[in-house]
Amino acid sequence: GDSVTQMEGPVTLSEEAFLTINCTYTATGYPSLFWYVQYPGEGLQLLLKATKADDKGSNKGFEATYRKETTSFHLEKGSVQVSDSAVYFCALSKSGNTPLVFGKGTRLSVIA
Amino acid sequence: GAVVSQHPSRVICKSGTSVKIECRSLDFQATTMFWYRQFPKQSLMLMATSNEGSKATYEQGVEKDKFLINHASLTLSTLTVTSAHPEDSSFYICSARDRVPVNYGYTFGSGTRLTVV
């Protein structure tokens, strides 16, 4: 079945450091790919998405590019802030009313 | 943008009682609602999928008689945890799928932290 694998956390970075969280997927067909962020005690918020190969999703300084050849959707940010501390989930979706398939999540802690 | 209002955000109940969690879609029609459970420091586990006006489809291992899901309208879905026990303590999150998939249509509620004592 479809699956998402993302790097194990926790990830601890100093403020203004470069962030990469790796995500790869296994799926038949052409899924859409997402990054969600979860702040402590809250639900999930969509961070960015890409619906086809070579699309780049971006939001709040975060970017991820849909790479079909490597089945990857790595999340990057050039300069993290303390407020970026959260859990990040990579996910995929097929067409129709199918649920999202999530990775296990990566906890990011940014220290001042 | 699309918003899903989930209530209550936190609930503490006694063992053996039932708890109802509501998710309402604001300003859009949710044809499909997904219910997830999340254990501490873990990913989301899909419990069930419900479509408006029909019975929910439960994932393997989820007791349908314990976790009652109702999706009677396009703006409201409820999850009732019946005869709750301490092992049901968890974070429950709903996700609504738009009838028209703006922003690709997955909008999450803010979650409900259930503690059974």
C-alpha cells in the first residue's frame, strides 16, 4: 500500500540555521504531496502542498519540491526561528475522498 | 479559508461514561469526514471515514460499537466514545473534505484531548 517515510526526530537547531526534513513516498499513480505542521496541543495546519511532479510548494519561508524521479518531497527552510518549533508531518493523497497517508512526524526544536 | 470547529478541546470523564466530540465545518460543506487518533509523540492513526448520510467505514482494529460516528449533515460530524476506559485516553482529530476541493480540501479540527480517569 501507499506509505510515507520521513526522517526520525527530534531535530534540534539553533535559530537561523538551515532546516531539511527528508520525506520519501511509495505510491501507485500520481499522488499529491503535503507538509502539515502541528503546534503543541493543536490540530494540523497545512504548510504547503504540491500536486504534480516538479511543482514547488512554498509558505512562510518553507519550501518543498515534488521529485518524482526520487519519490521525494523534502522540506527546507533557509533560516529557522524559535516559533518554527513544532512537529512536521509529510503526507500524500490520492484522488477522490481518500484519507491522507501520513509519515510518523518529525519534531523540530529551535533554540535561541 | 476553510475552518473546522472541533469541540470540546479538552475533556476529562470517568471510566464507563460516554463522551461526544463534535466537528463542524464552517463556510463549506464537508462531504467526507476523517477521524484520527493520535498517541503522544506519534503520528495520526486513521480510525474511520464517514460520508454524509451514510454509515462510517472503520479501519481494521477499530471497534465500531465503541466509537460511534454520525455524519448526519454536510456541516456536522460527531464521534462518541462509549463506555470510555483509561486506554481510550488520547488526542482525537477530525479532518473534513470539501465538496469542492479548494486548497485540495483537507481541513483539520484543532483536536480534542480526552482523559479517562
